[in-house]
Amino acid sequence: MSSNVATLVGELVNDEATGRIGVLTALDDEWTDPAAPRHQRRVQRVAFIRPVGGGREWTTHPELVRQA
């Protein structure tokens, strides 16, 4: 995982995949989607971002996270 992205945890970031801005809450190098059927589960790197003011957190690829 890029060390510069790790320094942004708790900061306002831009998700380049969606164009949305939120607070980077966590990074996980070995995340598996528990909602996916077992035969489709795969380990992936993800960044968790929470909307400013609250709402549903979303995930994106850490490589697409930039400081806002």
C-alpha cells in the first residue's frame, strides 16, 4: 500500500473513481467482501471513505484516493 495514502487516514480525500469527497477512515490490504457469495470472494486492497456530515461509507481502490 502506498505510504502516502496511509498518512491520509482521518483526512478529507477525493475518490477519483467516483468524484466524491469524504473522510478516509481506514485502509485494508487483505479485505474480503463478506456479502459476496463464497465462491466469488477474493482478497483485495480497499480504502474506506465516509461522506462529510455522515451517510453510507463506501470503498474504493487506494490508488484512486487523493488529498482533497
